[in-house]
Amino acid sequence: MESVLSQDFTDFEYLVIDGASDDGTATFLDEAKRTFDEKKIPIRYLSEADQGIYDAMNKGTRMAAGEWLLFLNAGDRLASAHILQDLFPAEKDAQILYGDTICIYQGGQKLYPALPLSRLTEEMAFCHQSAFIRRGLLLETPYDLSYRVCADHHFFLRMYLAGKVFVYRQTPIAVYEIAGYSDNNKLRAHREQLRMQRELGVFRLSPARLLRECVFYLKLGVKRVFGQRLIDQVRRRRLR
């Protein structure tokens, strides 16, 4: 929220979709509203039971009044106070505007450039939090709730295969804290990726794929045997 309030560009609204939590979120937002009012930034808040994070995102899409959507989860933030000013107005034909991501983990951080879009057939080519989406796209094709972990990947892959216009900006858009929902559900995410590849007709069996499968399950086995401590050590080294 602080990273949003610090933006030079303020022609946007701020929506909070909460799953009927009882952790004081409502009280906190009531207090924060004064700051948003001072900056003349509309803030709206919805709290009710939902069917998971993508159901909440679909609700936010329907609530929104703006032309573009960006989803920032708890623990995420915008990379700088100037990022919205630098990105907008966007190209007229752009339907998905995406960039790079700064990942942080236990004090370490590293810039992860977006991958070529062709990688969407295998993995997420960029971070969801670093992608602005035309609201009309998500109204027409909302996140598929049958994908509990990878509905965002499924959506972007569908848009890529449908020939939608992706525009890349070589700049970090979001700061993403590793160990979020998808990171804590690796096996389910992997199975959902295989499912979407089959459903969308991009699954290809090859020696390279078999190698990736072996590496994935090897890493999963190592984590289960040696625990999170080993994973933490490897990640800290990567993010130095």
C-alpha cells in the first residue's frame, strides 16, 4: 500500500479484496482511507468468503472502473515511485503490458528479467505482479477457478496462443516476495502446468522435457528429505 501511495502518477483506484478475514484488515483500511482521500485516490474495499485467490481477483476485475488492472498481493510492492508515470499512457494496441521483477527472500534480492514469451508454453515468462492487463480481456476470459495455483499462467498462455498483443518494458515493475502461494504449492502447480499444456495443445514429449521432469522431482525429493533449511541456503546464494 505504501508503494502505491508513493506514486507520482495518481490516476488510478485502489481495490482491496479480502476473504472475510478477522485479522483487523477492515479497521486498518478505514484508517488508511484518510491518506488515500488526501491524495485524491479512490479506495474501495470488499470482504466476503471466496473460492481462493483467483476468485478474489475476478471479483476485483468486476469491481474495477479503470482500463488496466494490476494485482499486488500482500508482501508485494511496486518497484519505484515512478513506475506508473513511466509506463502510462501505454501503447494503444497493447493488451498486456509486462516487465521485469525484483525477487526478495530473507533479506536477499535479485533482478529477474522477463523471459521470451515463447516460454509461456513451459513456464511463466514473467511475474504476474509485473503485468498490467486490459480489464476487457479479463472480463471476457476471467481466471479459470479450476486452476487453484496456476490460473494466471493459464490465462497468459491462452492470451499468447490467441495472438493478443503483449508489450514488454525493460524495467522492474514489481518487487515480489518469494514463498508466496504458488511457491508453497510446487507439486500442485507442476501438475496444473501439465494439465494446461495438454488442454491447450502445447504439450510435447521430448528428451528435454523428460530431463526437466526428472530435475523437478529430484528437487522435490531433496526438499522433503533435507527440509526447508537447505532450500533457504540455496536461495540466499542465488539472491546475493
